[in-house]
Amino acid sequence: MIQSSAPKHMLRQIRDIMAMRDEAGPRLQKLVSVIAANMQAQVCSIYLRHSDDSMELWATKGLASEAIHNIKLAPNEGLVGEVARKLSPVHVKNAQEHQAFSFQPETMEQDFISFLGVPILRARRLLGVLVVQDNQERLFSHDAVEALQNVAMVLAEIVASGELLSHEELAGVPVRPLQPLTILGKSVVSGLAMGQAVLFEPHIVGESRIAEDSEVEMTRMLAALDGLRKSLDQLFAGKGHAFGEPTREVMNAYRMFAHDQSWVDRLSKAVSAGLTAEAAVERVRGEYRHRLLRARDPYLRERLHDLEDLTNRLLRHLGGDVALNLPKDTILVARNIGPAELLELDRSKLRGLVLEEGSRTSHAAIVAGAMRLPVVGALPGLLAAISEGNTLLVDAETGSLQIRPDSETKESFIERLRVRQQRRAVFSKFKDKPAISVDGQRVELFLNAGLKIDLPQLETTGADGIGLFRTEFQFLLADQLPKQQQLTELYSDVFKAAADKPVVFRTLDLGGDKVLPYVSHAREPNPALGWRAIRMAMDRPGMFRYQLRALLNAANGKTLRVMFPLVSTVDEFLQAKELLKKEVQRLNRFGHTNLPKELKIGCMIETPAMVWQLDQLLPHTDFISVGANDLLQYFFAADRENIRVSERYDPLHIGAVLMLRQIVDTAKKYNVPVSICGEMAGRRADAALLLALGFRQLSVTASAIGPLKQLVLSLDIRALSNQLNVWLSENNPNLRKKLLAFAKSAKINL
Ligand code: PEP
Ligand code: MG
């Protein structure tokens, strides 16, 4: 049986081996011998995974040494394959009776009966399997299984760090830490960026996982836990706002782990076993993650996000860095990131963002766009391939990422950065020129905004106004519900920055993925189809009124344009409009003198249901704005936050284009102004098609204004429109292809 001081002893021995100057082969051999001895097992073997998912034996104590590098188990073969498939320990008393057992004559392992295998995981990727075997029928103790998992975690770092095996040796293993590497993903926010990798999920490397002094580590852990709880208490301390008290449910979600004795016990136990406090946090994160991912209860599965957030916070408390302190020229590396988390970061240090997941119309992408932050998403294997501090080249024009580039690649990238800079200078030359097409049609280019930092862009881009001011970002940014006075001040600043240019305020669009930690919000099985935007506003009119009041006060003699998000029925729109009118009457009654001189009330077209109610809606609305991100997500039934499906459908698919045409044509019939403000409007090819359909008001991110103006100045809209009618009458499904061919022959750069 493994003794309580034994795990610590084993980790120390591993550290000593790592400090030796021997060749890799002998050191690996020593490692397996030490592990076998400490586990009191006859055999210890390390298998590493190849990129084809086969498992190669790299070191063994106890099996025939000729088997090293000669045994290659097919994917999922044998008990080793079982560990790889399950990504969790496999423990059997009599291996040969197990259905997954596969006998390899080269190993001479017929004498070994019991088997314990644990995955070697790094950043959730499987690097290999660590196995111990014995010649008796035996079950290893729970502590022994844990100790072996701790060793596997340390081993993962050793393998990935290149400390033990050079990258030539590791060729074929999907971890080549020192070589340049290119990963292809998708452009989320266009641009180029160069900088150093900072992992959003802090990750600890190499030998720093093994504690020098466990008592010191325990003290650090307890202090960090204390700090974490206090900071959570502060976060939830905001009281007495329009949503009511932050409810137990929300606090419980976050505090569930922070105060959960079993979490704390697991952490303490991992420290007692000889890990550093940081390594213990990661070890326990892995365990819980595995358990929560397998939970049948969707509520429990969704707790995973809370756990991840909390774990990251705890690691920052351990590092003494409660806020994520970014070095200059940071490229942030994450699996995914929420809009609120992104807003918390210091923009002046950030150059770019790379995400293992992440899609173009996700709210984090929109925030990144507002921050003018180049983003590449959908990068498979990203987290496993990068170490903190690696040089990264983010090419969010083509959607690729270069890790640890060689000097020539870096040089040519710097050259591209220079060219881009020059192009921007060209755009700024015609910033004061109106966007008039070759055939003389005036197009209005508006800005999508939502933060104070967006406001100067009105001036620098020469936009015609703000076509969409997303008011919820202010709420996502705050630790507690903003006061009415703060909102009024922000909206007044917006009016001031816009001077005589129009601004369209979109009322709060919360819910879905935009959840405030300080506000009660039950988890929903289908957030995109759930309680969000206008639905939430109408059910919580106190909150909604308080925003409307701030808008009315800020307008102060100017024209106030307000629109409502995610409306599904005309009734919903009329009720919201009524509420706004009542607020005006109320302020009038109280003798307010700073009311707007004019009120224009619009409706966002974001649900297919509204497209078929335009005849009923348009007589009641001053303008409409197509929220193409949502409209297309609901049209194609493809969650915009889910990378697997979000880019499966082309926004220029004939079905979507016919729907958009119906909107423009009906709005024209009623003489109601129509704009479009989804992300597609900011992409040149899509925008060209929208112009051909009849849209004349596009509202886009700041970085798209210059390129779009250049497009309009070179485009004969009428000619393209005629072409489009032909393509549509032919029922041509591939409009994008036709459009690109048209642009090429007309020498227009899309
Ligand atoms: C949209 O849905 O297209 C839109 C502009 O709103 P948001 O992206 O904020 O949901
Ligand atoms: Mg929307």
C-alpha cells in the first residue's frame, strides 16, 4: 500500500531525475523505475500518442526492453486504448480477463495480471498513457491511483516542455514545443497582430509543479482561498437595484465551489501529496471537469463554466495577480472567452486574441471588433501547442496563427503590418468624402458602438452617425448594476460625441450569452431561444424604465432614436413603445425640461417571425434595423455562439437573400427607413450584395467603414442590382460565386 508520505517522496525523486544531466533515454528509464518502485509495482511504462492516435511504448521498467519503440498500439487498442478513449484512469484486478485486453508478444507481459493506467493530459489534450502493472491480482488503493495521476500531470509538462525529449525525438507526437507551427482556423475579427502569448487560463509549467515545501504551499493555498472568497463577497455585495437582490441562485453557483468543503479538501490533499498549490488547483480542475462533463444533469454540466472561472480566479490569487496583468504586446490565448471577461482586460496592452473555439457573430467577437482587436478562432489544438511567452503571429485576414515563427516569416509579417498601416492611411484620406457610388447613389455608413472607447471612432472614420449603440456592454462591464445617473452621463457623452450626427440606441439586450453575474438568471436549456432582450425587459419593466429614463434625460433637446431588440410580435413592439411614451408623459408631468425635441421609435428585425409581420408593424414604427446576426441564426436554426454550426450557412444563401429582399421591398412600400447592422454588413462582398438589394444604410464596426467606403466609391450599384435580379430569377443558389465573378470582371476588390 502506498504510504501517506510516499507520493511526496516520489515527486521529489522525479524532480531530482529531471535535474540530472543524463541523456533523455536513461532519464526516462530512471523515471519509470522510480515510479514502479514507489507504486510497489512490477511494471511501469510510458506510452506516447502519435498524431495518428496510435500509442508507442517509450519507456518501461518490467516489460521486455526490446519492446521500447517497437510496440505501437492501434487507436483504442487494449487497456491503454481504453484509458485514451475514456481520458480517465482504468483500473483492473485481472487484466487478462478484461474484454479490452490485447496481448503483445514483444512485451512478455503474460505474467502481469493487475493493471492501472492513467492518461497523460496537458491542456485537456491526451499526450500519452502512464501504466503500472503487477504480477498479482491486486487493486491499487485510491491514494495510489491519485498519486499516479499526479505523476502523469507532471510528466505531461515534462514531455511538452521539451526538457526531456527534443523535438526531433518527439516528431510524430502531437507536441512539438520548440518548432514553428502554423494552425489554420477562421478569421473572427479581421486584422494582423504580432506579440507574446499570454494564456487566459493560467497554466503552470515543468518542475514548478513539484513543491519544495508542502507546508509553505498549504499556507499559500489557504490564503488564496481566503482571498478568493473575500473577492466574491465583494462582487456580490451590490444591493438594492432594480433587478432586486442578487439572488442566492447566482451566488450559489459561484460560491458552490469556493465554499464547498470537498473542493477545498481535494485541493489540500493534492498539496499534501507534494504538488505546488498551483499544480494542485490544476489537478483538481481536471478531476471536476471530467466529472461535470459526464454529468447527465444539464444544470451540473453548465456549472463547468463557473468552475473554470473560479479556478482561474484562484490561480490569479495564488500568483498575487488578482486581475490578469497583461504585459505589453499581449496576444491572449483562450479556449473561449465571454464578452464581460474581454471587457475587463487592459486594451492598451492587447494586440490580438486567439481562440480554440469562438465564432464570428459571438458577442465576444463583437466586443473584440469594438475594441479593434484582431481575432482568429476555431483553432484546433491551440492550447496544447502554445506555451506562455511564445511569439505569435495572428493573421486574422486569412484566419491562421503562426506559433514561434522563424525570422523570415516574422520579417515578412512585419512587412504586411506596414502595408496594412499604409492602407489605413489611404482610407483616412477619403474619410470626409461622402460614400456615393459610381452610379450616383448615396450610401450612409454608420458605426456600431457600445463603449466609451468607441466614440472617438466617429471622428476618425468619418462615419455618418451611430447606427447601433449596444447599451448592454455598460452593464456587462460593471461589477454591479450601473446607477441611473451613470447611464445618463454615458448617454450624454454619446450625444456629445455625435454632435449633429444621428445615434440609434438599442435598449438592453441581455440574456442569451450576455449574463450579468450580479443579476438573478436561471440557467436555461436553450439560452438563444430563451429569456433575453425585449422579453426580459417587458418582464422586468422596472429595469427597462430606468434605462428609458436615462435615455430621455440624456437627449436634452436633441432627437432621441430608440429601438427594441429581438421583437417577435407586433404586440411586443407596441407594448414597449407604450412604455416609452408613458415615461415621456411622466417626465413631462414632473416638469422635466431636458426632454428630447423629437422621439423616433424603431424596431429591430431579428426574428423571422417579424419578417412576416412587416405589413402590421411598419405603420407603427419610425424605422427598422435588421439585426442580421440574430435574424440569420434563427433563420438557419444555427446557434451563433456555437462554432460547429455558426458558419455552416452562407449569409448570401439564396434563402436568406430572398428574405432580406422582402424586408427592403416592404419597408420601401411603407416609406420606412431601413438599415442593417449585423456583422455581414461590414464584410465587403456581403455589403455589395446588400447594396444591390436596396439597403442604403449599413451600420458596421469602425474598422469596416474605410473599406466599405472604398467599395461604394468603386461600385456601380445599379449594374450589380440588375445582375442580382437575373441571378435570382434563375434561382441560382450560389450567389457568392456569381458575385465574386462579377467583382473580378468589374475590377472591384471585394
Ligand atoms: C444582430 O443581431 O445582428 C445585432 C446587431 O445585435 P447583436 O449582435 O448585439 O445581437
Ligand atoms: Mg441581435
